[in-house]
Amino acid sequence: MKQTYSLQSWMNCFLFLGSLVIFHSACPLDIPSQDDASSYTIWPSRPPADCPFEPSDQITGVAFTGRHSDYYLADTWYPTWASDGNLYSPYTDGSCPRLDGSRENSNSSRGEYATTGQAVLEGDDPLHLKIYSLGLTGAGALPYKGRYPCGSLVHNGVWYYGTYCLAPDGSTTYGDFVYNWPWLGPLVGFRISTDFGRTWKETPHTPAKPLFGETGMWGHPVKIGAPHFVDFGRNMEHSPDGKAYLVGHGAAEPDAKPRFANLSWISGDQIYLIRVQPGVESINDPGRYEFFAGHDPSGQPRWSHDFDAIQPLIDWNNNCGCVTVTYNAPLKKYLMCVTDGWPTCAKMNSYILEADRITGPWKLVSYMKEFGEQGYFLNFPTKFISPDGRTLWLCYSGNFATNWNEMTIRQNPPGSHYGLVLQEVKLLK
């Protein structure tokens, strides 16, 4: 994911540069017959003994069809479906082609000189998308070292692009282990584009004075560090109230189970939920936000404009991390993807939850131990959900650190490489 790439990742990038191709497809040998269910691979669900979620009785597992993309690009892809039919996404820590055949490289780990990229994904076939960069934006990180993309939303022609900070460095040695960005910093705020990513107005907030006033320096825990917009479909058409919702991972003090890198770019203790009416004037105004504050005695969700009233949506100490939520309209279900990637650069565990309401209760669909084996930034783009809601494409990146700390990482499922990965999956009844 961050700053340091494996030899395999660089070889893949050089091969891609030689071809200068921006259209990709999975190898035909990887594509089973659509009607041949026997060729699907059901990922075994193996939750830890202390898993707090009861199993879902409506979505009982996840099967991989074997169909996957082959886009060798940067990572950090969170597609948002705009009213013009295109998907728009951030990207960073790697390159993305431009329409003129050149490539543009973003690096979010350069402190004062950090950059983030923005791209468009055109097309309706996940295996044959036209993907190209719309440019880079400077994103100074000081007093942090890294500044990365997070929540991204295009609504009514306005693109809201969030960034968050990381520290102390992409390679941090503690004891005899080298960690990757062990301190999660705050959400800085949202830059805004009204021309689909060609030009931008920067957020009025800074890493030193972020939107919600949190700090992640010296490992101090934040709650809204790397939030992502809930994907409500094209132009947010399925929002229950017209508001934009965001989920993010965080931690609180005191910590009952402390550990180094407890709250990192990919690990944490809790999941938090916030919402706001999207708008150019409201998106960077902390007073416009509402924070999920738990449930009342009758089980109804509480919302508060007071940040100090915020309560976890999910509390599973040492088992949370990067989180996204998608509304599956055909099934009338929310799907949550969580990755617990502690200790930041080893094998990673991801799990999928489902709920009828965004405030829960959440039930377990599948706990995918060592998915990827190093899969991260999982999300389900609503554009690629089938009419019956049972076939989706899982978007993620994988295997950025295949040789750190003498650990061997392999592709599982096949196609789980660094860059942009789209895997076709079936939700089991």
C-alpha cells in the first residue's frame, strides 16, 4: 500500500509501461462459465472465538467466480458513481495512465511535498474499463509525513475529496519489526471540484488544524481518521434521507489491550459513523456534522452535533481497521467491509458484515482470514451490483509488502496484486 513496493510490484509496473495500454482484461483461463457454479470458490469463514457478530441467515457466505481484472496501477481506489455514469476515484503511491499515453505518478509519503491523484473509470464492464488520470494535487502533510486519500464522493456534479494523515514514517522500526505507518492521523478535510476533477478548491483545514480537531501525533488515538463515504449508488440515489454518511476506524483511551501500531492506517479498535448534508458550504464545516451517539433504550439510533458524544458503531478491540460500506439496493442490505491489517505489513484479515439499517445490528457474512493474502481497501462499487443483488465486484488492492520482515506473501485469490483489483463475487443464500 504505502511507499515501499516489492520487486514483484515494480516488475509488473515496468511490464505495463512497455505496453502503454489502459484497457485490461482477465486472462480467459481465469474465467469460469457463468453458469458453472461448481467452478466457484467459497472462501471459508473462520472468525476468531471472540467474534461479537452472529452469523447472517440471509447472506451465508462469499464465493469467488475466478473472474478478475488485471489493472497494474497505483493503489487507494474508492470509486464513486456520478450522475454522468462514470466512476471517479482517488489514487496514490504509484502511477496511472493519461489520455496522451504518458503516465502520472503520485506519492503521498513525501511530507511537505506529498501528492494525491484523481482518476476516472469509464465503461460498464469491470474487466474492460478505460482508466485515466485527471491530474495530481499537492497535499502537504506536515507535521505528519504522509497524507493520503480517503472519503471520495461525487454528488450533483461536485466532487468532495478527503485526505488524512499518517506518521511517523512509511517504514518505522520498533524492536526487531519494521512497521508501515503505525500512527493514524486525522481527517484533514475535503477539497472540492465542480468540473469533475479538472480543477480544485483546497480545504480550509490543514493537517495541524484538521476538520474535527483531532491529532494522531505520537500515536494519540483519533476516531475519524480515514473515513469513507457510504456508497448509496449513482449520485447517492439510495441515501435514506439525502445525507452523506461516512464510516471510519479509530480507537479510544484508555485501551484495554494496548499494542504498538494499535491504531494505524489499517488497524484499530472501533468503527465510527458520521453524516452531513453534502454541499460546498457544509462539507468543511464541523458544525454541520452529526455523530452517531449509540442507541436509546428502545433501540433507536441517537445522533448528536457534539463530537464528544460520539459512540462506536462497532467495538471489537484489536480487530477493526479500514472500513467501507455499500448499500445493496436489490437486497435492501448494507454491506460493510473491514480489514484488520495489524501489524500493518503482514498477512491481513478481512470480514464482511450485513445489516438492514446502517446503524445495525450488523451480522457476519464471512470472516476471510488472510484474504489477499494482503488485501486492503476493500469496497463494493454499486455500479457493478447485479439486478438481483447477488453478484458483485469486490474492489481492493493487494500485496504491497511481499518481502517485509522476511514474510512471504502470495496471491490468494489469484489476481490479488498491487494496484487496482476487481474480483467477481457471489453472495450465497
